[in-house]
Amino acid sequence: MSIKTRADITQTTKELLLEVLPGISSEELLPDRDILNLGLDSINAMNLVNKLQKTFAIELSADDLTFENFQNLNGLVNLS
């Protein structure tokens, strides 16, 4: 799978996030929407980290795992 543009990264990240938050619809997951209030907790956040690392072939450090980076879709996209 070749992910090249920011739009591709955003869409793929959104799909991964929807996998770990199954009760959330795509329409609810706006780029600036607080995903912590949508139900992202520490367990599904770690599942998401694993999915992001595998999908984008990246290594996230402890410094990357901040509230700001995991607050919304935009923050997650910036990690990827």
C-alpha cells in the first residue's frame, strides 16, 4: 500500500481510528474533534499506536505519545 499525500495519510489514519473506536461514525470524526471525548482511552490508544506504526512503517517514541498528538485526528496525522 502506497500512502503519499496528506489526504491519503488523513484518510488512512481516520480508518485506523475508526477501527479502535467502533462506536463512532466517520461523520463524527472531524479533523479537530476531541477524540478523547469520543472514547479514546489508554488501551485503545496503544492499539492505535501499534496500527499507526505498522501501517506507516514509523517508530513512535515516548515523546510522541502526548495529549496534544492524541487529542484529535490532525494531531495523529502529524505523527504519521
